[in-house]
Amino acid sequence: MATGADASPPAGRPSPWADRIGRTLMAVDAAATLVAFAGGILIMTSVSDDRVITEAWRTLAYIVFAGLWIVLAVAPRRQWGLWELLLFHKGAITVYCFVMWDKPDAAQTAIIDLFVLVTTAVAYVLCRGWTSWRTGASEPARGRGPATSAG
């Protein structure tokens, strides 16, 4: 029986290195989003009155996105639908920015959102995020082996 680094992961689980890299990517995305939140606060203090509510909405949304990436970093196979929502949003906004390339902030937003789209997609594959849709999918404690269900 193989032990240590040579042991294969339980069925449906990624290898420890893939899981660690995927979770780290989600943590990096969360941290980058918190930096964007700080930048949004600065923008809110200097924007005109007709834009302040829109900028506040946008800035506070950064906290939501950072939270989603943190949740996925902590338990990537227990959050059905969160991976796909993030991938949809980041994909849609990236495509929209490329279509509207001549608009202010389109290039910067496209590059940033493309980065988090790619890192989220890579993490989705590395962490096997799609397994969250399996009935009874669980996140067993490290070192305890695969979860089993009675019945």
C-alpha cells in the first residue's frame, strides 16, 4: 500500500498538490479583490455626487466577490454553484469589455477580470469543483480518508 506523497487521493478528490495550488489561487483572487476594495474606497471619496451610489455599489461588491473566493478556498468541493457563478460573471464581464473595448476602463477591466477568470477556471479543475454537485459530496477532514454515508 502506498503512503505519503505516493498515495493516490480518494476517488473524486484531487491530489494534495493540486488541491493546495487551487486553494492558493482562490486566496490570491480574494486578496487581489480586497486591494480593489481599498481602491474603490478611494474612488468613492472623490467621485461626483451623480456617481457616488454606483461606485459604492461596485466597491461593496468587491467584498462579496472576495468572500466567495475565500469560501471556495476553504471548502472547494462543498459549494455547489459558487464556482459556476464566479466563472459566469467573470467570463461575461470579460467578453463585454472586449466588445466595448473603446469605452473608458474597458481594457483595464478586461485584463483584470480575464486574470481572475483564468485563475478561477484553473482552480476549478485542480480542486475538482464540479464534484460539489454530487449528492452527498462532502469535504472529509484531512487525514481521515474519504467520507462515507450511512444508508
